[in-house]
Amino acid sequence: MGFLDIDNTTKSYGAVEVLHKVDISVVEGEFLVLVGPSGCGKSTLLNMIAGLEEITSGEIRIKDRVMNGVHPSKRNIAMVFQSYALYPNMSVAQNITFGLEMHGTPKAERDKALKEVAALLQIDHLLDRKPGQLSGGQRQRVAMGRALVRNPDVFLFDEPLSNLDAKLRVDMRTEIKKLHQTLKTTVVYVTHDQIEAMTLSTRIAVMFDGYVQQLGTPKEIYDTPENVFVATFMGSPAMNVIPVRVAVEGGVPQAIITDSEGQEVSLAIPQPNLAAWDGRNILLGIRPEALTDPKGADTDSRHIVAMHNRVGVTEPAGADTFVTMTLGGKDVIARMRADAHVAAGEMFEFAVNMEKAVAFDPKTEARIKP
Amino acid sequence: MAIATQDNAASVGRIGRTFVYLVLLLFALFYLIPFAIMLINSVKPLGEITGGNMIALPQDWTIAPWLSAWSTAQIGVEPTGLKPYFWNSIRMVVPAVVICTIIGALNGYILTKWRFRGDTIVFGLMLFSCFIPFQIVLIPMARVLGILGISGTSAGLVLVHVVYGIGFATLYYRNYYAAFPTELVRAAQIDGAGFFQIFYRILLPSSGPITVVCVIWLFTNIWNDFLFGASFASGDAAPMTVALNNLVNSSTGVREYNVHFAGAILAALPTLLVYIVAGRFFVRGLMAGSVKG
């Protein structure tokens, strides 16, 4: 029993099922991020938690109270919308206290709550303005204030940062995280931005096509993705997924890869169970940072394998230099130290951290678990 | 937007602009001439008009025609002036406009924010009602008014105009609210506002421009209606337009053109007033929804 239970919940529009048996249990104080590309059903799920969309089958419970059919205002939740949804005709103060007013809270209490929230979000000086007179970041704060003032059981965020410019987005992200650490309220947060998901969450549900592809901590999701979709969706640049052949040599499974020169290279994979795949093809997932110059390789890893390959394109990005090359017939990205001496067109010695490599079944695209 | 217009204006040049203004002025004059003639002749003694001097300014200024048109002129058989009929029209227009606007706003709200199965069909049918010619409904409407016992009364006319006005009012508000972000309604729902509270507190305060459009449109149409007035309310409950016709067409006595002119201006005055007061919002409201910001 969690604090917020999404129990075998489905959603259909007519004959079309858009959410398939979603099963998530959120404990109190958790920051759950629903992440996925647009159309994956994450916003629908959020709206179902909010009560803005009906639940076709299954149950949603908050604090063990079944929420099916309960009006949004009676679920003790608060929501921050992508467009902020501030009432344009009301002042900031009225916007924040509107919910309390509708719930019949006395004026004195409303004013007290307003003061606290305004102080917390540092919007005291804006209280008399109309939303139209505020900047994007200020509107964002007011929208959060409106949610905070209700003191809800669960906060719902629907892509709250996607309307902000890049710099402000990073600032507000930190601010939301700080706020969560102070208030320790349960949060369900929808985003399509995998970096937001990684940085904010205590747990992530990666969604695609109406299914929860994987539910886990950011580290689990990043290091041991359940399938190729999760592997490539989370992380930027995306994980390299290379078709390789497995060959067991001396009891150790090797990944046989064709390099840029057409030569076969073998990389030992520290996953003994892959011996069962001897002679067959698998997909090998290697994150760009596990494919780097020898000096930049992770010194803690006991499975660094050297490999020579021709450099295709170099992209210096300030903190890192990205190298694109051909490996296993695919474009592969490697992430080097900014100062690595690497030039386009030359052969270079890469260090591959095979400890971090993930194997996928090429048919089902699911991870081959050790 | 404003800057772009200035740029365009500047590029036309001095001569071009003079020409444009000249043409505009000419057309404005052309449109104002009939009204000016009416105004001039309404403050002239009848003798000056029948003497053949329609265009000239009056030699004796008088407001007697206005007073006569308002309170003593012969309308049909009674020498009441237009005054009682003016109030008839007010009694008809104000409730009809208010009822239509309220229902239209509610319809628009429901059709955009509380979607239900078949809502587009309902809206389509309401839209269709805008295009039903008045003549077609004359006889059925007479029957309905008879059954309801309100034929020949202002209440009857209010009903007729409400039935006709709802289609347009709904069209206006639906299109306006369609551009109104649904997230606001959802936020209000989560905040605990009910159906009418959302309408009253969130949507209505933002509906100024479209309300102006709707009111001007309905007011002008209903005030200027002659067919329904003549068909369903001749006699004591007749609206201004019917009374004006009776004033001008009364076959007894001398034709008092100056009184007729004054009467016609009186009949047109309320719509003119509505335009002057609210006209600048009119274009703004018509544009709302089509352009952002």
C-alpha cells in the first residue's frame, strides 16, 4: 500500500485503449516523474490522477481512498499546468487564494496562507499584479503558489517548465527540487525532457505507447534500462546500440564488432550469462561516456577494453568533445574529455568501459538480464 | 502591429496620403448627406420644406417637429406621438438582448468547455437557425404566440426575438470561448469551483469584447425589426419601427415632413447611441480569437 496507488489502471477512448494496465505505487514524499515522448499517455495518466479524465478500469487511490469518480476538488491534490493556467482577470493574490475561497476557507486564514506562500516563493511584491504583467518565471512561481497554498496530499505537475527559456528552466528545476526537499510532499511530475526526469525524480516511470516501459530510480533507469526504448530515450546523447555477434573464447563471452576499417574486433563482456548466446547476434548498448579516450576512462572500472577505430566527426561542446564514428555499421557517439587530442579522419585508441555495457535481445529488444 | 502600420503609412508619401484622406472624406460626406438633410429639415417649419427648400438651412429654427413627433403626432388613429412606442421598443429590446446574451454565453460555455456526445450537431443546428428566413416562421410563430396567449404583446415579441437571437449569440460566444484555454477551466475545477462559479468568475470577466459585439448585433437587429413587430404586435404594443411607419403613412391631413424626419431620427437614435458608446470595442471583439494577443 503506497501513498498514491495506481492500480491496474487503463484508459480507453471508445475502442482504443491508450493506457494499458498501469501499475505504480508511490510512497509518501516521493518525487515520481512520468517521462516519455508525446503521445505516450503520460499526461492522460496525470489527468486521471487529478480527476480531469475518467478511469476506464482499475483504481487510483490516494491515502487508501479510492478516487474513481471523485471530483478533482475533493481529492486534495493541486496541479501546475504547462500554460500555468492563471486566471487572467484576477490579481496574483486572488489567483493564489481562489482555491481556498472555493473551499470556504475564512478570509483571515486565506490571507495568512497567502503570506506564507508568497514569502516562500519570494513573490510578495507581485501580489497586486495581474498575470499579464508578469514574466514567464514569475507566472511559474504564481502557479506553484496556487498549488502550494492548498497544502495538498499530492502535487501534480504537467510539463511545468517547457514554456520557459533554457536558462530559466534550469533555475526553476533546481528551485522545484529545493522546494520538494523542504516540503517533502508527494509529487507526480510529467515531462518529456529526460534530463528533468533524471535530475528531479526519486523514481522515474518511462512511458511509451501507453505502457510503463520501466519504473525505477534514475540510476536503475540509466544503468540498467529494461529495453532498447528506455536505453535510447534516457540520456543525452542517446545510448549507442550496436549489433554484435557473441563468441565465447576461453569461457568469456566476447562481443564481435566490425570496426570502421571492416575488421572484426572482439570486446570481452563481463556478463557470463551471455555464453548462452554463443554464435548468435545481440544488441550491445554502450553509453557515450563509456566509450572514451584512455585518459578519460573510469579508473574504478575493471573492464576497460582498448579498441582502435577511425574518427568520423569531432564536436567540441565545451565540457566534452563528442566523436562520431562508424562501429558495427552504425553511427556511434563517443564522449571524450574536452582536451583529448583527437582529429577527424585519424585512427584513435578508444577505451571501452564494458562494465557499463548492456545487452539486448535483438528480437524482443528487452535487456538480457545477468 | 502598430509599428508596422506606421511604417506602411510613412511609405505611401505625402501626396498619396492626401489623396487617400480626400477620398475617405468624400465618402464620409456622401454617407452623412442623408442624415444631414434629415437633421436640417427636422428643425424647419413645414412651410419652408413645402416651399421647395429641402437643402437650405432653416430660416426659422424650431424644435416643434421634434416635440410633435415625440408626444403629439397622429400615429394611426391616436395623437400620442412616438413616445409610447419608443418605450414599447425598449421593453422589447432590453429583455430580448439580455436573455439572448445570457443564454448565448451559457451555450458557448457548454459547447466548448463541457463537451458532450453530439455537441457539434447541436451547435450546427443552432447555427442553422441563423439562416432561417423570417417569413417562413411567421405563421407557425403566430400560432405558438396564440397558444401561449401572448400574441400582440411585448412579451410575445421578446420571445420571437430571443428565439432568433440565440443562434447568433451562441455562435459568437462559442467561437470566442473556443479560443479560451481549457486549462483555466480545469485549474478552476481542481480549485473547487462549480459549473456556474467557473462561468461567472473565470469566463465572464474575460468576455467583455464578445459581449459588446453580441449586444450591438442583437440590439440593432431587434430594434430595427419591422416584420415581426408589424405581424405580431400592431396596435398598442407596436414597436418604434411600426409606429414610425404609421406616422409617415397616415393618410389624413397634411404630410408633416419635418415631423417625419424628426421621428425617423428618434427611431434611429438608440442604435446610433449604442454604436457610439460601444463601437470601438466592436471591431476588437470581432477580431478576438482570430488573432493572438
